[in-house]
Amino acid sequence: MSHQADLLVTGCGQLLTMSCPDGLPRVGDSLSDIGLIRRGALASFGGKIVCTGAEDDVRKAVELAPDAVVIDAGGAVVMPGFVDCHTHAVFARYRLDEYEWRVAGTPYAEIAARGGGIAKSVSDVRRMPEDELFAVSRRRLDGCLQYGSTTVEIKSGYGLDLENELKQLRVIRRLSTTGAAHVVPTFLGAHALPEEYVTDREAFLRVVMNEMIPAVCRQGLAEYIDVFCETDVITPDEAERILRAGQRAGLGARIHADELNDTGSAALAARIGAVSADHLTKISPRGIRDMARTGVFGVLLPGTSFGLPSLQFAPAREMVERGMRVAIATDFNPGSSTCESMPMMIAIACSHLRLSAAEALNASTYNASFVVGRNGVCGSLDAGKHADFLILDCGDYREIPNRFGVNPAAQVWVAGRRWREGQYDS
């Protein structure tokens, strides 16, 4: 039986399907299986993949529509679009002063005491009108696409009050309707303790749980809830209360965990059945064990350690060897990880977290799709999924981490349409 196709990509020197027969997240040794097909081809119809495989087999299996587009990849690598499953891409402006302070060795706590850190981004977002915030954020989402991220999770968290958290989430929703990247919204109302509640933490928790969460859910503005659980920010007990309130309201739970200190928040993520615990630079052996046992994803954010700057990275090799589910994301934000490039994250993950190129690619596509609940539609080049794929400017996938700092994405395709310069080909 032939499949109708309106797009055919041939000449794929290496076609990385990331296809997994059992449909489960890849762990352990299977994380190295990228479903590589040499001299492959891909066909889609109506924005969805209908067939992938050896070029001769695909040509025989499809019937081209009269107006079909045929692309010759010229021996290049073709792979799924990246799934950036942790970003803060809606913000007002970069915190440029802090970079110089950090490079000079200024501790995070002192930067915060100078009025920097998350509090500075909160002040910037609160002052910026919604339409302007949307305009600058759309340019940043275009930047994510330029580096090959076709699905992007975006968090709020720079409002920290009802009005401005909703403003951020409305901007995220508008971004999801622009026809560019697929956007997944997350509510991060407890990203920090706002200045107006420094002397009354309990009042802020009540606002988050009793006002923000109900309003976010009533307006359908988020799919997930996140909390920054860290010393002097949100305690594990407070994080559990907030996350459980979000879960009761129908939101999936995620948590910024064990980044600067071992707070036990990885174990908390396992205990409450969170989707993921992210950062994990300071995770304990118990945290790894509990997350592996319960199937909680560890989202690794190597760009944050690189940008702080720090020589401490999440113990990725131990995680993989213990059978933990791992994903990679940019943590793109205005302060600590100001980079929207998933290829750069892969390079850092290989050089500093000691993942192989294949492991890092799976973690940034297939596994990452589970973190954002999109494993049925993206992350691999399987029939029925979105035709979200990249044609790279290289003939071997190992060039992605090897040529760090270079954008390998020559062509970015979203739902069967080529994206460039903020526009789609007609």
C-alpha cells in the first residue's frame, strides 16, 4: 500500500530517526541508539510523517502529490528537531552587569544582594508592557528555531505576582499561535520570594496556591507547574505544598532541584511523582536512586554551569549508568544561561558531562519530548508524528558536538514547512 506524500526528502547521508520500538523513554545502553539509517529518505503529508527508511524503500512506498516538494539533502545529516524542554525565554532584557560580576568571582548571593538575579528580571518584566514583552520574546523564539529547536517549553516566573505571572503566560500563549515553534507553557510562580513578601513567606505561598494556580488553570494558561527549590529561596516543604496544589488542579509537576545545594529536592520529585527534576548539579546518590526507581526525568542544563561560570556539572554518567531517565535543555534565560543553542548544550554535555554524541542527541530530542508531554507528536521521525526535522550542514552527526559554537542547522522544518528568518516557505 502506497502513502500519499506532499514532501519527500532524499539523499540523507545519515537519517537519525530516534525511533524506539517500545515507545518508552530511552535509558541505559539504549540511550545510544539513534535509529541511524544511511542513505535514507523521509516523506510526509499534511505536516505529518508518513514514511522513513532507506531511500529506495521510501520511494517505492509513497505516491507523490501533484504539487509535492522534493528536497535533496545532498548527503547531509537529517534528524528530528530539538525539543528544548526547559527555558525562560519570555523576559524583558539580559542582565549584562551580572556576567562581569560572575566572571570576576562574585558569589550568587552577593549578586542578589546587589539587586541582581531573578529579582532584577522580575522588576524588568513588571515594567515592560505586554505587547513589548511579546515582541522581544518572539525574536528570542525565532533564535531558538534558528538553532533547530522546533518544540520549546517556556516558563513564567519573572512576574511573581498574579498580574505579571498572567501577563507572561499570555505572552507564551501568543507565541504558541504564531505558527513557528511548538510551545509548551509552564507556570513558575514560585521562582523566588518577591521583595514584598520577604517578611511574610506564608502570605506569598497562599497567593501562589489560592490565587495564582486557580487563575492560571481557569484561563488554561499552563500545562505544568514548577518551583525553584533552593536554600534561601523555596524550601522543600514549601515546594511540596505548592506542587501538590498544582497537581490537584491538573498541572504536571516539575522542580528546579539540587542546583546550588543538595536540598533533597530530587528525592522530593520522586516522592510526589513529578515529571522531572531539573539542574541536579548537587544531586545525592539517594536522589539518583529514587529518581531512577520512580521514572522521574533528570533534565540536565549544562549551559547554566557553563554560564555561571562553574566547573561543577550534573553527574550525568552516574545517572545513565544507574538507569535514570535523562534529557538535555538550554535553560535559556536572561542571567545564568543566555544561550538558546541546543547544539551548544550538546557540545557541553559531551565535553563536561561525558555523554556520547548519540546519548546527548537522544536526550535533546526523543527523551525530551516525554518531559513536555509531546512524545506522541515529536522527538523522533516516526510515522504519524509532526514532520519537524533538521537538515544539517554536516555529513556525520558527531560533528554537532565536535564543532562547538557553530550552528549546524542549515534547514529547519516545522510540520512539513520550511522555516527561515521568522517566515515559512509557502
